[in-house]
Amino acid sequence: MEMSQEEQKKKKEKQYEKYVKKKTPVHSLAKNMWGAFISGGLICTLGQGILNICEWMGMDKETGSAWTSLTLVFLSVLFTGLNIYPKLAKWGGAGTLVPITGFANSVAAPAIEYQKEGQVFGIGCKIFTIAGPVILYGILVSSFLGLIYYFLHMWGIV
């Protein structure tokens, strides 16, 4: 007995659904949130520790903050180059991607990946592949909010 085309189609759909279910990774929301909390917290704790050391060395808060940012960016780029940061980001998720270290990673990773294509067509063209939209929309939104603030201030509302 031969199956109709409709029955064959339904059978293939069920097989495909089973295949997709088998291949789709299962994520635990609690585990992802915990990883983000721990990794983000450790990065922020490291930053606070660097700031405290800078202040202990006699720097004012502004200079210490600059050194803290510089150190965190340097460590992020170094760990990206050593292929440590991607592993940490895979485990920690948003906890590693949101702070300044995540932004530094998003600039360094394409530069490292495309360096073999040369200075101009590799690094020059690809360095802001990930960070470019963040920069673009950050500038656009801040400009828009600045205009709103300007007009509200001009009208005496703020």
C-alpha cells in the first residue's frame, strides 16, 4: 500500500521536527543568569580593585578611573588575543559582553580574525564589524536625547 503525498509530507515534517529538536541546544535560564551575574560581578570587582589600588597610590578619582578603564580594556584585548575571553564570554554571556571589556573584545576579535587579509582590507575594513552598530546607534540616540534635553531646557521645562 502506497502512502499519499499528503501522508509522505506529514511524515517528513515529523522527521524534520525530531531532527531540529535533537540538534537545538538546550539552555538553562537560571544557569545563564548565574553565569552572567558571576562573570559581570567579577569584572566589576576587578575594576573596583584596580580603582582602589590607584587611589591608594595617590591618584585622584578621575585619573584612577582612566587607569582602571585602560587596564580593563588592555586585559580584555590580551585575553581575546590569547583566546581566553571568547571562552569566558561563552560561559558568562551578557555578564562579559556588557561592560567596557565586552566592547574592547568586540573591536579586538574581528581585528585578530581578519589580520591575515592585510592591514587595509583585513583589519581596516573589519575592525568595527561588531562594534560599529553600537557606536552608530549610540551616537544617534545620544544626539536625539541631547536635542530633546536642549529644547526642554530652552522652554524652561527642565
